[in-house]
Amino acid sequence: MNEPPEVREEDERLAKEREKLARDGPQLKGAKLEARLERTWHRPPGILGWLATVDHKEIGRRYIVTALLFLAAGGFLALLMRLQLARPDSNLISAQRYNELFTMHGSTMMFLFAVPVMEGVAVYIIPLMLGTRSTAFPRLNAFSYYMYLFGGLLLWGAFALNIAPDIGWFAYTPLSGPQFSPGKRADIWAQMITFTEISALAAAVVLVCTILKTRAPGMTLARMPLFAWAMLVVAVMIIFSMPAVALASSMLISDRLVGTQFYNSWEHGDALLWQHLFWFFGHPEVYIIFLPATGFVSVIVETFCRRPVFAYPVVVLALVSTGILAFGLWVHHMFATGLPRVGYSFYTAASMTVAIPTALQIFCWLATMWDGRPRLQVPMLYVIGFIITFVIGGLTGVIIASVPLDLQLHDTYFIVAHFHYVLIGGAVFPLLGILTYWYPKITGRMMSDTLGKIGFWTIFLGFQLTFFPMHLSGLLGMPRRVYTYPAGLGLELPNLLSTIGAFVVASSVVLFVINGLVSLYRGAIAPANPWGATSLEWATSSPPPVYNFAHVPVVESRTPLWDIAGELPVVTGLRVDEKEILLTTVVAATPDLREPVPAASLWPFITSIAVAIFFIASIFSPWAVVFGAIPSAIAIIAWFWPKEMKREPEPVIT
Amino acid sequence: MIPAPRFTDSVADLPTHKFGPSSLTWWGIIGFMVIEGAAFGLAFAAYFFLMGHEQGWPPEGRQAPDVLAGTLFTILILLSEIPNTMIKKAAEKRDVPAIRMLMPLLVAIGAVLLVIRGFEFNSLNCRWTDDAYSSIIWALLLLHTTHILTDWVDTIVLWLLMRTNLGWDGRRLVDTDENCLYWRYVWLLWLPIYLMIYWVPRL
């Protein structure tokens, strides 16, 4: 009604052109459709095209490979620490270097391995599982990967230059403050946090929007695969918890660089403010690592028992309630700081309560196995290893939720044993299982079953050998984060066993890597659905084409591939010559909109470079905040500004 | 091995833009609002945590900030909702000429707000290095300044884009609509900060 005549004319011309656009359907299908989609979705070649890609599969693969490299690096540091602790009064590693090693180990494992690897797997698999061709905001997704990479390079670059942080992975003030940590080590830790939090938050927004808006038609929330549910809960948890550590570390760095007094008790600040903010993030973080793994377990159990997961609504409610309860537990990390009595009681109760939904999930998986026909292939073995190990870790968790015991065991190896049981047993075992499971989808080849089984038994037994004795050394009073221990206290044997176990674990990781690399070239060619699984990622070839699905699938049940009779229902009508996906409604997943997918672009990479320079320079001068923000802002504007200024018959993102 | 397709409905006639929760970017913006809201919420928690340690607020020997600049800022940012709502409605009606006319006004208001903000920093009666109280009120004001600055730059860029021929595209109208939504969030978040910086120390 407000349009001037020339705009109205153009509107009409564009409407006519719209009629002629090519779309998939009965008239355009099969090889002809696939060739055209390939041309449309294919990214530019060469190194620039590689940097500009917005394909979730490429970004997901990079995330996974990078995170596994950091796992190896962090694991190598663990071996060094175990060598030092193999004998009492050892002088292999100095106290200062030991401080750096455990700080690097913890920071790497938490920020550079555990969270990113889960996000990487999700970024790769979730769009396939939901039956769509791209994540939401694929450029943001690319940006998130580069921020993560630069954060990791900052930390490890500092380690190589001998300025690694030495303040523990949770960087307690006042130790990390300006008075007790002069130099740049603590600043590097704090900025590494900024990088990885921005990355995790960006990926979380990508995942939430992908899961809520891009599901295949008919995939209502009640039919969504449990891994998607787990990642939805995790992404929301990231959104609520990671700002806490970003805020805390910004306040730390400003205490250190521009003289604010947040944590300085001489000027009415409070070191405990750090602990509250840090653990408000840090406790949910544990579940951010663990819940994706429960999603993996649900996927594996379902496939290898040939039965839908028992009591799906209970599993979903357990995921959601774990996500909520995780925000009410942070104070149990602070029992030793002195709290009001009512605080002790409340957080003990809350910490014990969170065991309930977790136990419900475990009972649901056991019931699925009981009622199904379990096939003991490698991914399923990892699930069984997970259940045994995680339950032990969970039980020690209930033990230390009790304040008197916690005060006794705080900062001993008992705690080290507990959280490695929970994190390696609870997250790394399912991860290794799911990597074996999705390996054929990602690479098009199967991993060796024999090597996989040997690998499983070595890591499972090696793990118990490493970490079970730590319960004993902890009970005997051995403190964590101390570079050596005296002879004659009964600590020699458990420590020697732990060291031997650590090398067994390391050898099984090497075996996993060898299996992964050799299978890349020698593995049996994988069909589209080698495990006979039910979710949609198996409805396309292995590896999937760049456009994922030739037609968007329609979902009519919770286990789609088990319920279709040979033919997969699909909708038609998406564009073929431009990248386009289908958006559906949030709850019922009815078709809602067609959405253009951004073209490949170098701008997310350039923006991440500008932001990286900004963050790293700000360690050295507060003025970098002002000068660094300008190129970053310019890069972001260039990222969003349309590269072609003419109106198209249908929207495209250039 | 890949199951053959069975064709059902066509989605070719679906629209390519809608306002509100159907839009993908709407969800993205809500996501970033929640992230910022969480950061602000925790900063508020830090403020009250530090306040709980003190005998008086502001601590003894400090003077509460002067209210004039902050109050002017609050009045102006509340008034900015008038053109903001007009722009939002114009976007929903595809009234591009109205958007092109009103957006410079919003940009100008943003510029004036940033100038007043400079005076606000000057009326806090403390430096961020003085004590924890000073640090946290500087932090709150700085966080909100970042918020307002980013949305101001965003509004300028969007205004320039709406001046081009692309302004008639439906998706650009959705962008405009969502930018207005975000501006509402910027001023809504300011209200508790205003109370915490200027009035809680006067209680």
C-alpha cells in the first residue's frame, strides 16, 4: 500500500520470476537433482574456500579433530604428572612446572576438549538427525570454531613460550589476583576463557535454533531423538551458565590490569565472589559434559538392543530436571570455605537429589537392554563400561555431598578419583563409543571391530587401574596439586599402580587413533545404515552428500527408519539452484517457512582474527579494548552486509 | 540402501519471511538476549553480594552518585520507545518510507544518550580503583554502555541498508522489527541498573 509505482512493478516482476525457479519434486529427482544440488551446495575450492566453508559437516569434523588433538595434548601432560608421582620424593619435575602441568591439563580437558568435542559431534550430526541440510546460522557456527581454535592456540602457545598459567583450572583468587600472580600467566588463562566461552555460547545458540526450528516435518518434540533432547538441554545450560565464568574472568582480568577491587579483600572485595561465580558456571559445566554423553548412550542402547529406549518421556524429563538441578549445586564445591549451616543442609540435599534423575536414566537403559536383544559390538561395550564406571563415580559423589566427609576428603586424591570416574567414565567412554558408531557415517568406512574390542578392554581396565587406587591414596590423606609426597606413608603402591594404569590408558588411546587412521583407508566400505539404526542420519549415504538429503524427509513416528515400509516420505518444493532449508514450528514441527542458507564467506574467519588480536592485545594494554573493537566491528558489519545489492525473486544470503 | 522417496506435500508455496517466533533470527536474538541477561543478572548478584558485606551503601566515606545525568538518560531512553514502536509497526506494514524517516531519529537519540552517558561516568563520585563498591557500579555502567553502543552501531548499519533498494525485501523488514525488539531490551535492562547505581545507595 505504501509502495511507490517502481517498487510495485519490481515486486510484480519478481513474483513472475519466482514462478520459474527450479524446485525438487517428482519432476526433478534422482541423479539429475543430486547433480544440481551438489553444484549449489558445493563450497569454493582451495584454501580460501576451506576457510570460508559454512558446511556443518566440515566444521563439525574440524571441531572433533581439534578437540581430540587437545585431548591427546592434555593426556600427555597427565602422563608427565604420573611419571613425577610414580615414586616418592621425585625430582623429575619441579614444583613450578608441576603447577603449570595440572593447570594446563585441567584447562585443556575442560575448555578445549570436553565441551568442544560434544559441540563438534552435535554440530556434525544434529542437522542429519533432524533431517535438514544445514545448521541455523552456519556462519556463526564457523566463527565459533575459529574462536575455539584461537583460544586453544593462545593457551598452548603460552605453554610453549614458558608463560603457561599455573593457578589451577579454576584459578582461585587471591592466588590468581595481581598480588600473588604477577606476570601474564593468569591473564592468558582468563583470556583463553573469553575465547572458549564466546565459542561455546555461539555454538549453543546455533544448536538451540537448529533443534527448535529446523526439524523435519512431523518430528514433534515428542518424537525428537534423545540425543537432540540432550543437546537442547545442554545448549540452554551453556546459555545460562557460561556468562558466569565470562563475567568472573573479565572481573579478574580487570582487577589485574586496570586495578578494580572485586576480589581484593583489603578494598572490601571478596575472594569468595570468584568462587561463587566460577562454580555457578563450573557445576553446570559438569553436566554440560555429561548430558551429551547420556544422549550418546540412548542412541547406542536403542540401536544395539533393537528396541526404542524404554520410557522415553522419563528420559526426557530426567534430562530436563538434571539441567535445572545442576544450577542448584554449585555451593557443594565450597563446603570447605565456611558457610551458614542452612547452606550446608540445602546444598547437600540438592547434591543428593541430582542423583535421582541420573539414576532414572540408567534404569531406563537397563530396562531397554533387559527387554531388547543386546548385540555386544564395540559401541555397546563402551556403554556397559560407562554404566559400571559412572555408577561408581556417582556413588562417591553421593558420599562427598555429605559435608563432614567432604571436609575430610576435600582437595585429596579421593576427589580426583571421583571426578575422573564421572568425567572419563561418564563422558569419554560414551564418546569413544559414539565415535565408533558414527565413524562410518562421517568417513564412509567401518572401524576395525577387533582393534575396537582390544581398545575397549585396555582403556576400561587401564582406567580402573589408574583411578581406583586414587580413592585409597585420597583416604590416606594425599593432597591433590602437590608435586610430590614423602616416602613411608603408604602412598607408594597406589601411586605406582596409578602411573602404570595411566600408561595403559594412553596405549589404548593410541590404539583408538591407529584404528581410526587405518580404517580411513582400509576399513570396510560402510552402507548408508550399517548398524540398522532408526534415526534420520542413516537415511542418507555414508558419508552424506554436501546437501545432506536430496528431499527433506517427513517423520511419522519416534523411530522413523524402523517404521517406514521401504519408502521414506518426503516433502518437495525447496529450491535447487540456491541453498535453502525448511523451517518448522517449534513444538509440532509443521512446515512454517523456507529459509535461505548463507553462502560460504571468509568474513567469520576474518572477524575471528580481528577479535583474537583484540583479546590477546588486551592482555598487554587496556587500550586494546578500544582500538581492537573497531576492526572487529568493521569485520562483523562486512559479514552481514549484502554483497549483491539487487533484489532477488527469493531471498539469498550473499 | 538409501530408502526411495515417497512424495507427500510441497512446501514451495511457504513464505520466506514472517515476523515473531516463526523467524529463525528471532530465536537467535532471544538466545543472545538470554546470554546478556544472564551476564547482567550475575553482575547484579555480585553487586548485592558485595553490598551484603558493607555496613553502609555506599561504604562509609563515599558519596552516592549524582542523579541528574542518569535521570536525564532514563527519561530520554524511555521516550525513545515512541519512535521505536513507530518503526516496529511501520516494518510490519512494509511502510519503508516511514522507516527511512524515523530511523535517523533513533540514531540521533542514541548519539545523545551516549553523550549523556559520558556525563554519567563523571557523576559517579568515585573511580573504579577506589574499592569494590566503586568497581561494581563502574562495571554495571560500562556493561550497559557496551550494550547501548552495539545496538547503536547496529541501528546505523540497518538504517543505511534500509535506504537502499533492498529495504523493500521482506527479510529486511523482519530485521528492522527485531532490531526494535532488541532496543526494548536495552532500555528495559537499564531500569534496574539505574535503580542500583543511583537509588539503592540512597535508601
